[in-house]
Amino acid sequence: MRKLGDTDVFNKTVALRVDLNVPVKDGKVLDDTRILAITQTLLYLKKQNSKTVLISHFGRPEPGIHDEKFSLFPVAKRLEEIFNTRVPLFQTLKDVNFDNDISLVENIRFLSGEVDNDPDLSSQLSDLADVYIFDAFGTSHRSHASTFGAINSSEASCAGLLLEEETNALIKAMDSKETPTLSIVGGSKVSSKLEVIKSLLHVSNEVLTGGGITNTFLKASGNNVGTSLCEDSMMEHAKDLLATKKILLPEEVVVSKSIESSESRVCSVDAVQDDEMILDQILSPKAFEKIAEAKKIIWNGPVGVFEQKLFSQGTQQLAVAIASSNAYSLAGGGETLLAIKMFIDKSKISYCSTGGGAFLEFMEGKALPSLSALGFKF
């Protein structure tokens, strides 16, 4: 993969594609983790006396329409606070100049050709500066103009330091021969995580499941799951995965009559009633043992509806156990990062990936368009 450290950016102008799709409320950035994540690349470019214009999407506005609700203005203000410098927000690509060390282009998804990977827009983006740098791992699975087309049409393009760090961490997690390895896969559907689970079974001693995925496995094991979220169409796939003897299921779950209920109970997995739904799971002694023994842990997804206190115990137990382990731990996905923020010190996790869908596709062994455009090969 073409890297920033091998690319001449001294005294150059740089177009830097980043992921500044952060939560904003009432004009204020609520979580600046993704903004802080690009600091190392920006500091490197400043030392090289480069002038940088940032490019990012924000939300999912209707292409071709400027909607103030999706403006990057609050992000520009937060950038100014973090880096203690003026950060102009350019409304169009034609407005871009390099009078400031750092500047920002308004939401790239306001442009109708972005999502369609329009060749003209790709060329406009790559022509903005001397070097086009891609540093937005979370969007690397998208073949958009700013994440794919501009990389290919640029005379000089490379990966930023964050992207390099992300891919190194993921490769370490997937290629490391350290054992035992434990993977945790939470989520609502087996169908959406089937390939991830299959891929992780090849590199893991066990895969601990959570959420609706667990419910489907429990039903495939012959247990009653009541009114729980479950995929009947995936029963045969679930049985095949269970046959590997590597799927680690809970012994106890938290059930309730509804997700809005103020009452719940803990019961054995074989004692769920017909009118109850599983909304959390309790980590079994075996699960705690596997986490403590692990040399490597890959974590994607909570094990229950952790945003509600009544159903947060399992995910909190999991987060605390991983934080206390001596394993190399890799976490990815928006809900996983939120759980980490809620329950533990982020520094207790070896590496937190900024990617969600990209993280999963990388784990599946899929070629990500942006990485391929930069010359990355598995």
C-alpha cells in the first residue's frame, strides 16, 4: 500500500479525505473521537510545511441538495478549537484555496456525483491539490468519488497515517498465530454476520455470540426463544456453525415481556417462556475463563440492548472482562465503541477501529475498494 511516509509532501498542497461523520446536536459536536483520530496525519503534514484541505461526508443528505442539517460547520468550529487555528469551510470545490494550514470542504455528499463515483467529480477532487491522501478507513468499503475515484485519478495518492495504523491492527488481529484467540460477534441477524463468523472461526478457538445472533443459535440448539428476535431462515446455517463446536453460547439470559418493560428476570436458556423475549445474556463462567485465557480478542458488537440499563449487564460484563485481560484486543463497530465509552477506559483496549462496515468486510477477507486503489493486497 502506498504510504504517506514514502510520499513527497514537502511544501505541497494536500487533499485529505477523512471521516468526520461525527454526532452533532444543536450545532455542537458530541463526540470528537474521529476528529482527534486524524491528528497524527495533520501534525505530520504540518511538519512537512504542507497546506491541507479536508474532505469528508456527514450523514446521508439527498445528493445534489445543500441541507443545513448536514452541514460540516459545527465540525469546522471543533477543528478550530482542537488545532487552535482558523479552519475555513469552503462551500464549493471552486472556492478551495490553500491560504490556511487547514481548511475544510463542505459535505462531499452534497455533490450529486459523490455516491455514484462520477469520473468528472473524481477528477475535480484529485486536481484540488498536489497529493491526494486517503485516511478514512470507515468509508474504505465504498466506491465513491472521494473514496475511490479520486485516488485512481490522482497523479500522487497514498494512505494517511490513521489508515496505515488501522490496517496494521486488523492484519495483526487476523494473521497473528497467537492462541488461544477469542472472537465476539454481536448483532441482530446471523445473515448479516454469517461471513464474518465463518471467517473468524478460521482464526479463533471460540466465537462468543450476542444479541439476535445468539437467539438464532439457541433456537437451532433446540431451545425455546419465545418472542425473541430470531431468523428462522438461518436455522440450517446456524446448525452447521454449531457443529464446529466453536460457538460459545450463554447459559443464562435476561428476558422480559417487551423491550419497553420495566421488569425483567434472569433465567436459564432452557427456561424462556413463550411470551418472553431475550434482551441480554449473562456471561457464563466458561466465557469469563476464555476471556482470561485469551492471547488475542476480536470484538464486534454488544451482547444485549445495552443502551437500556435493564439489559446492559452482559455487555458491561464483557467490556470489563476484556479490559482486565492481558490479551491483544481489537474492537470495531459503532455500538462496540459506544459500549467501551460507557463502561470502561478506552485505553484498556489495544486498538479501537474507527470502521463499522469496513471493519466487518475486512474481517470477511473482502477487498475494500479504497485499499485496493492504494495498492493494498491481503
